[in-house]
Amino acid sequence: MSTPSPFRSPLPSSSPPPAPPQVATAHLDTFVQDHLPPPALQPDMLLDLPTLSFPPRLNCATELLDGPSGPADRAGRLAVLSPHGVRWTYAELLATASRIAHVLTEDMGLVPGNRVLLRGANTPMLVAIWLAVVRAGGVVVATMPLLRAKELAYVIDKAHITHALCESALRAELESAEADGNRLRTMYFLDEARGDWDAEEDPGTDLEAAMTDHSDWFPPVDTAATDPCLIAFTSGTTGMPKATVHSHRDVMAVCRSFPQHVLRATSDDRFIGTPSLAFTYGLGGLLLFPLHIGASVVLLDRASPQQLARAIDEFRATVCFSGPTAYRAMCMDPAPYGLSSLRECVSAGEPLPPVTRKMWKQRTGHDLIDGLGSTEMLHIFIAMRGDEAETRPGALGRPVPGYLAAIVDDAGRPLPYGEVGALAVKGPTGCRYLDDDRQVDYVRNGWNLTGDACWADKDGYLHYHARLDDMIVSAGYNISPVEVEGTLLTHPAVRECAAVAAPDDERGAVVQAHVVLANGYVPSPELVLELQQFAKAEMAPYKYPRVIAFCDALPRAGTGKVQRFRLRGAGGSDPSAELEGVTGDPASA
């Protein structure tokens, strides 16, 4: 028996629910609030579930560090660990974060509302710094370690950054960004893997040295629940990165949504994963969610699939957050790392091919939880547990409790079941860009238009089609690159692949597949033909890749997402991606 589908709801044109009473901000620096979108362009926030009821004053760092019953509730439990020997309890993490908060406010002059740039690999120290900034009423702006000076300068300028805490090994790019006139109050902290560094030539910038002069208790700033605490920049795969603003309430809302209703982790779990803490997927999975429930988390400063598998075995991790590429790579790695400790594994960031789900189940005996999220929404809002996948092959899932979804056309009208359209969602979190005209493209009538093309079945399960800007239209046919990629990945010669549209005089566009070959295979015209014939046999012939380019690696953003814009129109050679090999269309049918 089918159930009513939330996907049939049209985008309402009526007025949004009345705004809650205004609560006085704790911010003395109100730059972020002053540059939020006007109320008419902000999303509706759904907070009607009992678990999403929050007091008007809330500091999320207090909730994460001290726990619901105060610091004594979890003081002796392990909080964060690393391969370099760090094993901090919650009491030690709280003391470290408190000392850093003192340094920020007393030595660096931070006032509530100032923006603090964070630059570092995933380490216990970075977690403590994140918590310290928020505890002190600041606004965290975490950045990917691989960002260069030009990219950092853009972030610094866009968010009007005032302070920076940077890992010593990453200081060169930050100093280059500052040389362009972006002068920040900056301190550097230890590169955990490298060891001590010499700060004598730059006295007063050693964070660890400054911490020794301060108390291990810092009273949290009495922030309003709606005060901003986080600016997360999008990966910039479709243009200049956008700065998304999230509040203390938003942070706690995601802690009470996906992990509570879908992940179902407990305080006895040990989290681990690959995404950077600067990526909101990693922030949730490797900081917010484990700390919220009093669990422990293993933080890997280097997290290749092989290093992840080794650490899972060494630390007996039970909950893993990563992406399809890493899960597939661990399945194909012949090294005998034990993964038997794992209990729940989450895949997000990119579409999860069915073949990868199947490989992981065969390798570990466990299903993957698939999720769709976005920086704008902070974390996962559509998800499906692995046991559901067996009865819903190819489905992405249903809205996480607290969220609503609709599949609509360009005018915002609901589409019939089975018809591909734009995904619109609303829930306890939503998109608020910082000083950005693109807000009107993402939020309409209170709904968030995520940029994903999807369709829904009659039971309300969402099926992913593509990013709207990745859709391939060839000779009038609408082709999903996700389907093409999922099909090619079932061929033993294909290790990774990405499908994009390539211009074509006759068809307007054709499917072009960029393929990373598995070990033992070499590019050849014969292999191109084999892959094309294989694709034709597995799906409708009009979907097969008429052009195939072999490459050593797919271009990826710091988040791990494939940068398809660098592949479009690349032909057989893309200098930025170093694509090379055999291209063409031997099968002309």
C-alpha cells in the first residue's frame, strides 16, 4: 500500500509562517547579520518537531562540549583521537578549547561576531579551535587545506575575516593572501605530524605557547540561537564560491535530524572518515554528530582510502563518513585491512552507484547509508538506510524527518510521479547567502531549490537524476550522467568515470565519458568499442557514450567532488586535468 507522498506539495505562494520574536544578538560585530538576504528572500524554517524546539539563547559549542547534563556528564570519556598519539577526553578537549578561547579574546582581541579563518588538516587541535571560536561568540570560516593564496584572498575579502588560526605547515599561502592587503590577527599552531616548529623569528604567533598562560575554563558567550556561528563556502564547481551562513540553532538542528533518525549512532560508537572539517559533510560527520552524543572520533590528517582502511582496522571504528570513490577504492584494495568493526557507513558528496553499494556489501557485510545534502542546507536532508535499498534499487531515499520535499517544474508547479524536475526542500535549515545576488536563484517562496534534478515514485522515494547543470540533452533525449557512470562502473576495466555533454553539430550534444582504467587495462580503440557496446547492451542505446576519453585521474575539488566543468568540451585532452588517451566514436550507430 502506497503512502501519501511529500513530493506532490506545490511551492506555496502564500505568506511564510510568522517570524519568531526577535532575540537580542550577542554579536558586537554585526557584519554577518547586516549582510544576510532580506527576509522575503530567506527560506522558511520548519521547527515543528518536538526535537527541533530550541531555547532563544543557545551556544552550540556548549551543547557539543559540555553535554546535556554539564561537563561532568562525559568528562572522562574519550572524545578525539589521532594516528599521532593524541587521545583527549571530553574534559581535556574542553580545557584545550577554553584556553584557545582565552587567547582569541584576550591576546587577539576577538569580540563576538568577528570572523575567524581556520586553516588546517583534520586534527584534534582543529576541532578544539573550531569549538573555541564558537564558544567565544565568533563566526568560524574553515577553509580547505589545498586552497591557494588567490582563493584564500577571495574568502578573506568576502567574509571580511578579522582573525586567523593556521596550521604552521600551511602558513605560506595564508601569508601570500595577506600580502595583498588582507591583514589579519593571526596565530599558528603545530603541524601534528611534523612536530615542533620554530617561532622565534615571529614571536607572539605561537598558539600553543600562548595557551599556557590561560585558564582551562572559558564561560561560553550567551549567544542567541539565531546568531551566526559558521560561514561555509561552497566548492565553486559552478562559479565563484558562495558564502553560506548558519546559526547556532542550525548546527543543533542537523544534530537532531539525520544522525538521530537515520544514522542512529550511540555514545559507544567511534566515528571516522575522509571529508575535511571545512566541508560541511565532514563537519557534521566528524565533529558535530559524534560530540553531540558523547561518542569518540578518529581524526585523520591524511585520509586516502588506504589510510582510512588502515585506521578503521587500527582504531576499531564503527561509523564511517566518506564518498563513493573511497568506498569503491577500499573494496578494490587487495591489502587485508579488517573492516569488521564497522557498523554504519554513510556515503554522500556524489551519487552512489549501485555497483559500489553492492561491492561494499560483499566486502563488509554491511549496507551503505546514502545521503543527499548541500552546503546551503548544512548537511543531509534526503537519505536512505541500506536495508531499504534492497527493496528500492536505485532510489536515493526520502526526506529526513523535519524536512519536506517537492519535485517541480520551472514555474514551481508539482510534477507527476516519475517525471524529472527540480528538487525543492524546506526544513529546520536553509540557504542564506552572505551578500550574494544568487540568493534569488536558490530560495523561492520559502523553498530551497537545490539544483538537483530528481523524480519521485508513488511511495515518495526520491530517485536522483543529475545536477541540473550537468544534464545531458542529446537529439532531444534527456540523459542522466549518473546512469551512464553507474553502467560503465560495472565493467571490470573501469575504475572511475565521469560523463558530461560534448558539443555535436548533429545532435546538439553527445555523451562523453572520461574513464580512469583499472589496473591491467590500457587505452585502445578496441577498448573504446568494447565499452560502448557494453553500455548499449546495459541501457537504452541513445544513452551510450559516443566519445570516450581515458585519463589518469578525474579533476576533483577539495571536497572530493568531480569538477565536471573542467571536463566539458575537453575532447581527448584537458590541460588542467591532464587527460590523455583514445577518444572517438568507433560505433557510429
